[in-house]
Amino acid sequence: MDNIDEIRSALAIQCLPFGVIEKEKIYDIVHEAIMAIDASGLSYTVGPFETVIEGPLTKLLEVAGNAHKAMLKAGVSTCATYMKLWSGNIGTSEEKTKNYRARGH
């Protein structure tokens, strides 16, 4: 592989603040993490449990760090970021989900 840093990758990321009880406050903190993802300019899809981001490997790792930091900047003292990372000869999220989206799922 010529440039591993640029290899096509997909990252499923879940950012969770701990010690926050109010549902709306949790949503606000997670929103800050998603806005950090949005600022990357990469393609992403928000789901109810995780967000999937697509792009170059190195950029995805940078974005994951920024999303995690966004929760800390939002004022939480403890948070966790769970990630699933896939690199290589992979299809896009659109390719993988188009048949189900067309059926309303």
C-alpha cells in the first residue's frame, strides 16, 4: 500500500458523557461531539446510537479525538468514546444501505 494515511476508511463512533442525568443535557453534549465531526468536512451519517464517518484513516483518527474533546469542552468530567474502524477495500455507507433506505428503513 502506497500511503497508509490516506487509505479509505470508515469509523463508527459513539460519544457518551458520564454523570449527566438530564436527557436534554446529554443530547446537547452529544450534539457538540457531532458538530466537531461536522467541522471536519467529511461525509457522515448520524444514527441513534453511533455516527459513521468516512474518509482517510489519519483524518478519521483526528476527528475522533476532536469529538471526544468536544464533550470535555462542554463541561463533562468523565466521558467515553467507543469506536469501530474499518480500512481498505470497503463500500460506502450509501452502497451498504441503499436497498434498506429505499424501503423506508
